[in-house]
Amino acid sequence: MGGLGIAIFPGIPLASFPHRDLIARRLEAPLVARDVNLIRRAEHSLSPAAESFIELWYKRIGKPSGL
């Protein structure tokens, strides 16, 4: 059964795919979880915009444990 497969990926227009024999179905309200990390240099201060972004991040997502 070579050539068979399934994939789940972000919304990429099928028009950009070179293969016309593909079938796509939109997933309705999928529950997707992924780890997201915030990395910064410890020895450098952040700009006011970066500080605001992190503050908003913590309000929306929450502070990681251990901080």
C-alpha cells in the first residue's frame, strides 16, 4: 500500500500544492496543544515593548511554574 498517508498541518492553501490528487478536509474546532517557550538573555535588559509583551503573555497564558 505504498503512497498512502495522512497529515495534519496549519491552513496552507491547497492551490500552492503541486499535487492535484490530494484531498483536504478542514478540522472543525480542533483542540491543539503545543509547548511554547519564551527565551531571553539573562544579562540584558528588555525594551519597554518586550516587557509589555511578556506582561500580556503572563496575563493571557499564565506564568510558568518555578518563576
